[in-house]
Amino acid sequence: MPFPIWRSRRTSLVPMLGLTALVASILLGAPSRSGADTAGSVRMSGTVLKTAGSVLKTAGSAVAAQSSAHVVFAAVSHSSSLREKIVADVSTKGGTETLTEGAEVLDVRATQTGAYIHGSSSGLTSLFGLTAAQAKTLGTKWEFWKPGTKQYANLKSDVTAKSLQSLFPKAKGTKVRTETGGGTSRYVLKWTSAATSTTPKLSNTLTISTDANLPVTETSTDAAGVKVTTTISKWGEPVVVHIPPLASTIASSKVTG
């Protein structure tokens, strides 16, 4: 799945793994659901969902039926005081996303008519990959891409509700149980993700509401102490994307050539 440049860039949090890359591995890099089910029965509202595969299939259908969601990523490392946070409102037609890491800030907006990025000078260079000269050219304005361009497709897919399907792991190797507390019941799924050339081995936990069959939180950790927590809420609520005024935008061709 394509994703914006800044998703795969290394940051200073950990020497071999950028927090943005870890976030990308969770939201955008998770494998699709397939394979044999892990044994173990769970019960919801009188209906038995016998396996992790059953839970994942039901939750996948529930997510596909949603028009929008509010997503918050919080990434921390025990070895650094630096924190990374991404707040996104995604929908079937587009959405918004703001990434902060220390003083670095990057804003993304995408609609059916265009995609835009804006940020601090350091955010544009460190998080998005612009050169210092390009960031200076952009200044305080919004860089703009029209539909039909590769970067537009990348940015729009990043804030589209369909991307939330990548929260789900393969059924094979995933263990599931139920937990009850605070008057609610939820499925708890656990699995590990093998190390790749860009991410280390990860231990993952996903909680899914048994009432709505929708994801609530997901956490991923590595051996170095990096932890990313994803919280999903406000399912189906309206998402309003404010398009920057034309005078506040610059076509990408004038920024990057």
C-alpha cells in the first residue's frame, strides 16, 4: 500500500527505527487477514465467535460499514524524552492528519479535489522530506497536489477510512480472549510481527468492542522499549475538511520542481 514519504522516514527516537516507521507498520503495513484460525472460543451477545478469524472477519465487516473515525497515535521510547503523536480524522472521502514530534509539526488535508501539506520548517524537512530550500519556498503556505498525481493518491489514502482495515492481523498466529470490566466486554487479540528491513519484531495487542465489533485500541512494542498506542473513536461522526484558501496554497510543481 502506498504511503507518504514521512511515514517511512527515520526519526531521532531510536537509532535503527523511526517512530513514524513503527506507526506505519501498524496502520499501513499490517498484513491482510488470511490463514488458519487460532483455536479458542469467545462469546458475544449470545452468538459464538469461535476463533480469532471469526472475530477479525466480523470486525472487518463492521469497519467497512463505517463512514469515518477519529484516530490518535502516541509513540514513546524509554530511551528518549521525545514523543511523537498523530491525530487523524479519516472518512470515505478524505480527512485530516496532524503529526507532531517535539517542535516539528506537519499537517495533512485531503479531499476529492486535492491534497495539501503544511508545517513548521523542521517538520517539512524532517517529517515530510523537503529540502531546506523547498521548505523556504513553501514558507507558511500549503503545498498542493491535484487528483491524478502519485502524491495525491498517497496522501488521500492515508486519511481514508479504508486504511483502518490494516489494523487487523492475520488470523493465523493470533490469540483471542474476552475481557469484561467497567460494564463493557471486549475481545483482546495478541500476535507478534516478524522483523523486517525497516521494523523490529513487534508484540501487538488489539481490543475490539463486543457490542459494535469495532476496534478500540491497539498497542505495539519492541524490545528496545518503543511503544505505539493507537486509539480509535467517534465512529461514523461527520468529518469536515477545511480546504485552504487558494491564496494560501502553492502548487507542488513550484516547490519541488
